[in-house]
Amino acid sequence: MEIERLAIADVVLLTPRLFEDGRGGFMESFNHAQFEATIGHCPQFVQDNHSISHHRVLRGLHYQIRQPQAKLVRVVAGEIFDVVVDLRRSSPHFGRCVTAILSAANRRQIWVPEGFAHGFAVLSEHAEVVYKASAYWAPEFERCIAWNDPQLAIRWPFEGEPVLGAKDREGTAFAQAEVFD
């Protein structure tokens, strides 16, 4: 597995090796021991989620203020622009974001630790995103930061408004968002 630490070192891109032959290919998308050696620990993943979205759909920036979720995110069809925002007030990277292109073709996965908001925009005609979560979804603790908050200054790779759900249209400004200590 290829490992790349991003500008916020706690956020990691992982690219599994693909073994190909005349029949097709095989890759190991998750290995507990290897993941633990890379991250320094391995949470107990309790939930797998599968999101299916169309072109220009933007989901995020989501997090849970209680029952925070760490996530291991990958794309099994299509391509997305993925965004991770540091919400840990004690972090030297507080309020900064890192981005990556994840696709079925590049096989990249992104590790989103607890204390971060996560979102993505679909670049292809459709995309299927799957992710492991370290805590169960708890809608009463879920929060959303505005995707276009000027303080975060995320450079989304499109012009104009994306396709948004109600929750994402009503995102909170970063300055007013509940964050982690």
C-alpha cells in the first residue's frame, strides 16, 4: 500500500496495490495490521456506508459533535473532489482543509480522523462512495458547515452552485460552528 501524509499529517491518503492479469484484477482495500502500522492505531469500525450521487452533487461538510466518527473513504465508481477540514481548536491546523481527488481509477482512500469535517463533490456523471465509520450515525449530533464558507476558502473545482440537499443548503458558518477542543 502506498501512503501519503497530506498537509495536515493526521489525514492520510492510502493507495492499495492492484494486482492485474488476464482475468482482471485484485486489491486488498483494507488490512487491519497495515492500517494500524500506518495510522498508529486502528479504530473498531462499526458501520459501512455507501453513497450514490450524480454529477455536481456536493455532500458536506459533515461531522458529529458527539459520537465523532473517524472515516476511511474510497470511491468504487466515478470520481470525487474530497475535502477534509480540521475542527480541533487545539490543532495548529485548526480551520485548514486538505483536498484530494478520489476515484475508482486511482483507488485512493482517505483517512479522516475524529475531529474533522468531511465533504465531497462529484466530478463524474455519477459516483459511488463507500466509507467505514468508527461510530454509528447519530443524527441528533450531526452538524454541517457551509460548503462555501469564505473563511475556509475551499476551491471547489466547478463554477456556480452545486446540487445540494436541504441539510447542506443550511450549513452553519465556520465561525459559528461547534468544534472540538
